[in-house]
Amino acid sequence: MQEMYPKKGRVILHVDMNSFYASVEMAYDSSLKGKPLAIAGNVEERRGIIVTCSYEARRFGVKTTMPLWEAKKLCPQLIVKSPDFDKYRTASVAMFDLLRQYTSLVEPVSIDEGYMDITECHEMGSPIEIAKSIQQRIFQTLDLPCSIGIAPNKFLAKTASDMKKPMGITILRKRDVPDKLWPLGVTEMHGIGEKTAEKLESIGVRTIGDLSQANEMQLRHALGINGLKLKNRANGEDNRGVDPDSIYEHKSVGNSTTLPYDSTNEKELLTVIHTLSEKVAFRLKRKNLAGQKIGITIRFKNRKTITRSKTLLNPITSHKNISEEAKALFKIHWNGDAVRLLGVTAFEVIEKQEAFKQLDIFSYQQDAKKEPLFSAIEKLQAKYGKKALQKGTDYTGGTSANMGAETSFSKDFLDRQR
């Protein structure tokens, strides 16, 4: 079997679970199989958004991120369920445990997808035989479908896994790139969204083939260093290895909420930011992390979305500091229009022990006095729950105290894998 593997280079698999949340629900309840099923947040409220849906629902035009009311209009018989993240985490852990039976080089990148380096697994069979074994075992033991891409690097493996769904296995070699990828539009390429595509369009780059041959000076000017990376990807080049430890690297921790109604009330909006900042701070402290940059997301009534951030002099973790920075950003960048969604995120997070603070003579005594209080609060919240002891905030009644459901942007779902 060794002759089926390259003498130089790698064999990378990208395992991508198909309609994961919907498939897990079907595995738990077989009566849902073969029916149009959607998983949506806030099922009873107008802000409900489709998180994922079955392939039966997709045939009616139902798509991820589509408003629930629109999905029901396209498919009146649509079955809608609220997310059950405990089920999904359990299934995810079981899936990754199975992958690690083939190799220790498994890199989870989300709850339902991951990379495997099987370069040294020739004793188990050819790459295609290993992929078939993985796909069949996941289906037989967990009743979950997946697609698998086989390639010499992570970018091509990810691209390959998207080519046949559900239950597909695709091999994509570097020599296949000119025929299979170059004719496609740049928006078909993993890592390129609408805004990046618009910038590429401005310099005459419309297809992946155009990108592969693009002028590097123009790319750098339009996209910075990322432009050169995307050109390499368009040529099928990607030197990143499969890193099992990457699940321990937190790049950001954030929370967002969709408001139950579009609001122009500044006091209410600042209260929401205050609450979101509290949640971000709690999760940072629980993970022993500190943020070096604070960002906000504002989505307006017309669905236009802006994100703004500020790099900080010192890493921060406290609710007070996060809230102050987020509110300041909001006041600068909010134009007064009705707001539909708000988010607060700590970026460039690092381990707390790696963080430093340039304490001066004025702040040192103040920080030293507060530290025992913070420690005591954390211990009480850890023992009795985070609501056991909270700082008082202004409350004027109405709905602002519970403006929306929390959405997590960090890799909390991978905590169970540690």
C-alpha cells in the first residue's frame, strides 16, 4: 500500500459532517428522516434564523441564515426544532474519537469538521479505502452522514469535501486545479467572501484562474498580505500542517444578540452592550484568557452590518473595562439608525499568564486593592453560579433586560475534547 502514498508530501483528509445538527436530530428520532427539517434559533420569535436544514428542506430553497418566516413560506410543511447543543457536542466528541482511531494527527476546526493527516497510515490501506472506512463507520455507529476530501494539503482537502454532498468522497490533486478550480468564480473558493470578491473584482479578478495569475502588487494593495496567500491557494499551494493542538488556541471570544424589535433607544442599546460585555468577561475568566483588542458588531434595520474594533494598550479581562471600551466604540460608530443586532468580541486573546500590564504609580495601588474582591467574586460564582453575585445595573423595566438570545463565537464546543 505504501506505493499509493506520495514519497514526498502529505495525504490530508477533510471530514465534513453533512447537515450536522439536522442529521443528529434524525439520528435521535428516526421519524424525522426523509422529511424537510430545519434547526432554528428562537423558533417562536420573529428573529428566528435557520441554523441548518436537511437536504429535503434544501430542495424547497430553504437555506442556512434564511429568516424562519421566509423558510416556512417556501416550505409550509417544514419541521422546525430548536438547537440542542448537548446532543451536538456529544455527537461531535464521538465523531472525533472515531477519527483518532486512525491517526493522532486530527485537527478539529469546528463542531462538525476536521482535518486528518494519514501520510503514515499506509498499513491501514489506500487513502480512498481509509476514507471509505471512516465514512461507513461514522454512518454505522453514529447514524450520521459525512463527506470527505482527499488531497495533498488542507486547502485542497477542504475544497474537495465540498464537491460531493451528502456522503461523497472526492480526490483533488494539485494537477487537477487548472481544470477543476480555475474556471470557477472567486466566491466559490474557500476563504473568499463577498467583500473580498468585490475588492478582487476592482482589479479585474473574477475567477480562481484570474486569481492564480494576478499581479502580486495589485493583490497586496487590494488585500494586503492576505492577497498573496489567496493567490497561493488558487494555485493549489498550502503548507499548513495538521495541528491537533490548535483547539487550544482561542483567537476570539464574543457574544451577540438579535433584538426582539429594532431599537433606536441609546440607553437600551448600551444596556445590551453592558450585558454582552459581562458574558464575554465571564467566559474570558473561565478560560483564563485576556483580550488585546475589543470589537463591536452593529447590524441595522436594513441588515447592513458594520464591525469596529480598537487595539488596547494592555490586555483586559474585566467586565468594566470591556464594557467601557465597547460602549465607547458604539457611541463613535452608531449613526442613530434603528439597530437589529449587537455584538461584543474580545480579539487576539492570549493566556492570562502571558498578559502583562504596564502598571504606573497611580494604577498599581488601585489594581492591588481590587484583586482580592475579584477573586472572591469569582469563587462565589464558581460555587453558586454566575448569578449568585452581580454588580447592580440601572433597570427601567420593559424588555431591555432580556433583549435577545446569546450566540457564542468561541470554540466552546471543543472544551469537551480537552
